[in-house]
Amino acid sequence: MYTIKYLENWVAEKKLPKYRAKQIYQAITKELVSDWHEANGLPKDLQSILVEELPISTLKIKVQLEAKNQDSIKIAFETEDNKIIESVLMRHDGERNTVCVSTQIGCPMNCAFCATGKMGFIRNLTAEEMVDQVLEFARLLNAEPYTPNPGNVNSVVFMGMGEPFLNYENVMEAIKILNDNQGFNLGHRHMTISTAGIVPGILRFAEEDVQVNLAISLHAPNDEIRNSIMPVSKQYPLEKLLPAVSEYMGKTNRKVFFEYILLHGINDSDANIQELIDLMRQYFPGQFNLVHINLIEYNETEEKDLKSPDKERVQKVFDILQKNKILTTIRHKFGEDISAACGQLAGK
């Protein structure tokens, strides 16, 4: 897709009326055209020029897979430099469609439970490439008789391939484009950024005038466990990470979601969970109402030493956290049969 500023310059170069830029922009972001000939508000000669000069998307669909229960769709996109990224549409009960957006090709974080990290880091995605992931799924919903909410992406999570805060400017630009009320018009509160714990990014994000949600990939109650599964913890240990999160809460008064992947025999014992509770009480004594823990069942990757606890254990962990007055959700699994679940995106 193209920003309105880019299109204004393009229209000026073509000596076209200025209003054409807005028409072209809204044909992509509001009308969700998949072909310029579908843009009925544009004259035929301009449609032909656009076909030749301005591709609707920076991405091409390489592979599209739908889960057996139809609750998710994964698309492998090919970028203009012939790299592969993956994105997922999650279709919730109750008329909600969420797109999980990738922010990098590969990822430098190398978390043990995530297939993306095994790719290594290739490059950052542009803001336009991120927005194009969302628009492709919006076009898909608009074109097909999907239920419960055809034609509408209700939320976006920057939780796909890559670490968003290591591509900060492009992610914030993508948010700006998606939020534009002259275009896609997705509210800030319907977007979430997930970080593995990049402290400078968290502190910078605290200064932004946006109401975008923040999620922290915590996954361990202490540095010893966290270091073993998340190398980023060596640079940003809990004693640096959690005060930064507390500062973010203090400046924004916004809830923070702590992601916690349950790994059998590693971070899921009663003692581990009690340590997690104590950690939250230690660092957020006056902000306990802003703490929300998302429990995630580990999804199988090539890392054979990791396993998810059984359903009974997951429920027990949930019950312990709830009993201790910590807001907790068990994250619903999407797309495990098409390797589209949390941690499974690998650009294959």
C-alpha cells in the first residue's frame, strides 16, 4: 500500500487533481479493492495507469492455509526482495477478527520456544509491509462469506515474526496508518504490541501519545529460568525490565499483559507460580490492578526438549493465579494444525 503523502506526490507528478490521491488511498484502505479496475470512483484511464505503476500491495500471497475448524488462516507472503513472512487471521467467537502481524523477517531474539528465532534475523519490515498484511486479510474477509464478521478486521496484534521494539519507527508508522480515520480507521485500543523485553523500547513507548496495548513476553518467574529460554534476559534482566514496565504503567495508567508460556517441568510448578505471584507483588505493589497474565500452552516446534503441561495443570496454574487476585486468561489456541499458533511462524 501507499501512504497518503506518497500518493499526493505521485498525483502531483502526474499533474492530476489533488483529490485523486485521497481517492486512490481510500480505494485501498476503505474499499479494500484487490484490483485497480474495482475502484469504481476512478476513471478507466487512471485505473490503467495504476495497474502499470502502483501495485496494490508490496506483498504476494505464496501459500494460504486454513485450519480444519476454520478459526484461523495463515498466509505466507513473499516480499519484493523474495523473502517469506507469515501472518495469521484469528477468528474469535463473538464477531471478532484479529490479524497477527509480523514486524521483521526472522528474529534476532532466538527464544527457545519460538520457531521464528531459528531463522535468525534477515531484515526489518517497512510500515507498508506490515499494513499490507492487515489489508490482505481485510480483503479476504470482504470477498468471502466468512462468519461471524465478514469484511472487518477488528484488532491487530504485533506478535508475529520479529521483535517490534527493534523496528520501532516502522511499527509506530504502521500503527499511525492503520489508525488514520481517513483510511483503515482501526482504533488504538484494538492494537497490541508484544515485546520480549526491550527496555529502551518500553520506556520510549511510555512517552507516545497512543492508547495501544502493551504485552510483555515474560515466560519465567526468575532470571535463571528466563536466561535459559530467552537470551534477551541477559541484557535486560528482570531487575531492569520490570521497573521499566512499572514506569510505563505510571505514565500511562494502562494495563499490561504478561505473556507466560507454560513449559512442563521448567516454569509450571506450584513453586514457580508462587514465585511469579511474589514477583508481581514486589514490582507492582500499587499497580496490581494493571497486571494481567496471559497463560499460553506451548505449541510444538522443532525444539524437542520442550513440552506443554496437560490441560489439568494449565487449569491448576490459572486457579492459583486467580486465587491470588491476579487477572488471568488462558489464551485460546489458534491454527496449531497449520503451524500458525503462537511461536510456530517460521517463514516456511
